[in-house]
Amino acid sequence: MESEENKSALSRDATIVNDLGLHARSAAQIAQIAGKAMSKVWVVRDDEAVDAKSTIDLLTLACAKGSEITIKIDHKADVHILERIVKLVEDGFNEHSS
């Protein structure tokens, strides 16, 4: 059984901060990073978990600006993937308003 400390190391919460929310280009960025993981990577919103390696699945979450999501990994060896996705989300997918 996983310890609470180990579970928290395998998931992180993030808020969608970019104006366009989680759209096709930003979902594709997540999927590209998640695709490098050894194990499953999930994005969860309101109790709905989708495969982070699938752009289409990510889009079904319909995450607008301000949406709270949780990124989860199935194996601690992928913690660097988790951190990269969280940073991408927190940085607004590197989109800059003009």
C-alpha cells in the first residue's frame, strides 16, 4: 500500500491560467510531454480522469481559465514528467497576451 507521502509525490494540483484555457495546442503540449513517461499519466478534473497522452481525451475535460486540475503519474520514476506538466500549466502554456 502506498504511503500518504508517496501518493502526494505522485500527484500535483494546478490551475489553468491562460486566457484560452486548455485548447488543442495546449492539450497537445501536455500529451507530448506525457508521451515520454514510462507509466500512465492522468489529468483529473471534477472526478473525471483522462489519459494525458491523448490530446482528444484532454479536450473532453473542457478546462476554461481558472479550472482546477490534478496531474497524476502511476510511477515515481516519472516525477520529472509530472513536474514538467505542472510547470507548463502554471506558466500558461507559454502563451503571452498581447
